[in-house]
Amino acid sequence: MPRWLWYVPIGILIVVVAYNGAKLGLMRANVTESAVIDHYAGEYLKDHARLIGEGASLTDCLAIPGYDPGVWIEVRCTPPEGSAFLYGVRRDGALIYAARDEAAKPET
């Protein structure tokens, strides 16, 4: 067996790791704050319709920097008649948590 043939598996491994690294890097680089806010505002509309009913609007949502470790953005959507919907998002756009904030009820 030729000596160069021993290095073929290592070369294949290097190519696979480089491909996956480039793919993940491009995915992460193309995620913008606006895209994340738009996406989770749409999720809020679905969640609000399912849990409360109609009456939600995209303008109910805003985003703040995440305070928890690993949270890039927290999208807060506060309907006029209830508690806030919270969506914690990682840097790659993945959802970390979705919760209701009972303390964020509007004062009446």
C-alpha cells in the first residue's frame, strides 16, 4: 500500500470540516436583527391568535439586547390587553425560549 494513501482519510476529514465551518459561518453572518424581529413578530401574531384571539399587531413588538447568557436579542411583544410575549433568540436566529411576562401587564 503506497504511503500517500495513508493521508487520504485525513484530507477528506479536513475538507468535510472546512465545508461545515464555511456553511455555518455563512448562515450566522446572514442573520440580521431586522430579520429576527420580523420572524418572531410573525410568531407572536400566530401565538396571540391561538391563545387570546385576534387583535395583535406587528407594531406591538420591539427588541432589546439579551441579558441572559447566550441570548442575543429578546423580542418583546406587548398586546394592549394582556401580558407580554417574550422570545429569546440566539445569534444564529434560533429560539432559546418563548414565555409570557406577567409583570409586563399594562397599567390601567
